[in-house]
Amino acid sequence: MDTSMTGAGLAAFAGIAMGLSAAPIKFMKSYRYEHWAFINSFLALIVLPWSLAFALCPDLSGAVRVLPVAVYIKANLWSLAWGVANVLCGLCFVRIGMSLTMGILTGVGLPVGILVPMVVKGSGRFADAPALFSRAGTEIMGVTLLLVVAVAWMAQAGCEREQALGHGGGTGGSFSAGLVMAIASGVLQAGLSFAFVYSQGPLTEALLLRGASGSGAVAAVWAATLPGGVVVNTLFPLWLMLRRRNAAQLWNSKDLCLCLARAALFVGFLVCMGSGMRMMGALGASLGFGLYQGFQTLSSQAVGVVSGEWRGSGRRPRVRMGAAVVLMLAAITVMAFLKANR
């Protein structure tokens, strides 16, 4: 089988895993945002990636030591940006509502994550990405536009659903400030992908030379580049717990197990996304990001449907959402076709 198509499949699976990672939250009874965010960040960004890295990389410390500190600083600044995006996203849910927030985040984040690696080349295999205004770049820009339109329709359908169910838009704070934060979060959320794209080349090479497996090298890259994101993703919910004096609720065995399942899905997403991007070659940074984002959006919407979020919303929002799903599936199919013909 063509490794690039296998990579596309892994990127798609990564998106599904990421979209499904929200499902365990719906079954939590005691945990609030700060509880599951703290535990999930600790497990998914520290414990599990480093455990995989040490298990699958024979000389991890040797590989890490040979690279300049600048490589890690650059990667961790990107993951820090992603961590800030997560905090802003939570604030936007309150200010402008979940559907509009996710629409803006994905609508802004998609073109940033897809197009920037063709302007500023990544490391390793991504250094040979085609130029933005090459034939391949123009085709990818066209598919990106389709994805953004599909996301806009989804956001509109979500807003209509909230109105039909009487939930309204935001519930507090300045609406205009919420829009600005959502746009900023959309740009910064691409930092998770960029942390890998702009650092994986030298670190992966050093790890493979020391006997690491391909998946082990990918896990080690994530372990080395995620500490920047850990700072925000753990300290902010920890601060909330201390402020609200509800840290004792962490010791809920059922919700703790659900957090573990969510962390496992997230780490599976990381390994599949990184491996898939590398297997897709020069275009992997752009097309891998697009495929993962598309399937993440579709799978998260599927979770919403199964959990009853659209029950009683009326015909018009459901029809609009159906049209958006069809358009997104068409765009993803075209994106996979572009990869197959490169």
C-alpha cells in the first residue's frame, strides 16, 4: 500500500480520535471544567507521551541531548500558543456560545494550519512543501475554502439550534471581546500542529539513528514539544480549583477513569497525526492538518447527534447541518484525491 495513503488514513483516524475525545466529558457527574482539564492535561501531555517515548526509544536521553536548545524553545513556544488558545476557547464558550466559538475557531484555524506550512517551510520532510501559489498550492487553497464554508454552515446551524432550544448565544461578558478572543484562539490553536511540523525533522532523525521505532520517535517528539502547552493547560485549571475550593472533587473514581480514557484518545490522536503527516511527505503538514481537522469536526458533530444535542431543534438547523456535512465530506474526498495524485 502507498505509504502516503496510509498516512492520510492515520490523519483521518487522528481526527476521529480527537473528535471522540469530548465524549467522556458528557458522562462525568462530579467533575467541572477545571477538574477534567487538569487531570487530562497532566495525563495526556506529560505522563502518557513520556511513558511511550521511554518505552519505544532505546536512547531517548542521548537523542535529546544532541540537539540545540533552540529547537525545543521554538517548539514549546508553539505549544504554549496552543495552550493559550485552549483557555481562550473556554472563555469564548461563555461569552458567545459553543457553536459560534467552534465555528470561528475551526474557520480561522483551518486556513492557518493548512496554508502557513507552504509559506514558511517546516522541518524534515515538510521542507520540500510546494509554494502557496504553485499548482498544488492553488488546488489546496480551493479545498480549504470549501472546508471553511462547510464550517461556517455548521456554526450557523449550531446557532439556530441554540436559539430553537432557548439556549441563546453567549451568557456573559462582552460579545465583541468574545469574538476577538475566538479569532485569536483560532490562529493560536494551529500551534499544536506547528510544534510538530517545525521541530520533528532533527529530533526524529536523531531518535531513529539510535534505534527508535517510527511511532516511538513521533511520541518522543510530542513529549519534548508539549511542555509549553502543559504550563497553561494545567496551571489555569489548577488556579480555578484553588479559587473555587473544589479540588476534593478530583477523587471521583468513575470520572477519573473517564479522564484516563479521554487522555488515551488524545495521545492516540497525537501519534496518529504525527505519523500520518510524516508518511504523507512534503504535503503532509498541510493535507494532514486539513484531514485531521475535517474528521475531528465530523466526529464531534456525530457525538452531539448521538447524545441528543439536536433533539427538538427543528428541521431547518438539521437540514443546514446535513448540507454542511455533505460539503465537508466532499472537500475531504478531494483533499485525499489530491494526495493520491502527488
